[in-house]
Amino acid sequence: MLDRITHDSQVMGGKPCIRGLRITVGTVVGLLASGHSPEKILQEYPLLEPEDIPAALAYAAWRAEEVELPLHSS
């Protein structure tokens, strides 16, 4: 599922996007969080495929589980 998420420094400043499109994971997750239904998002972004929405959520959940440790200089 995460293979639908791409990173390209030439597309949207390297933000995670859906299948190389100029539609970011953040856009999709933000729309869902603000109450838009998947059907409405697919209507508003016709290049999206139904499988892209759960992929965006899975990616966001995966990133939320990451733990960032501070770098210590010696």
C-alpha cells in the first residue's frame, strides 16, 4: 500500500505525494480530518484512485509512529 506514496524533490518540494501527482499525503489526510468523505475527495481530485486514500492514511499512521532521536555531538 505504501508503494502508492512517492517522494521526489522536483514535485511539491519533496513532500510525500500520491503516485507522483501534485497531491500530497497531507492534503488528503487534512481533508479527511476536516470531515470530507473519501467520495467527495475523489470527486474534487479526479486523478486520485480509491486506493490512494487508505494509502495516505497508512503512510500518515506510519510516520506518526516514528521516533526521532536527537543527534548528540561528541
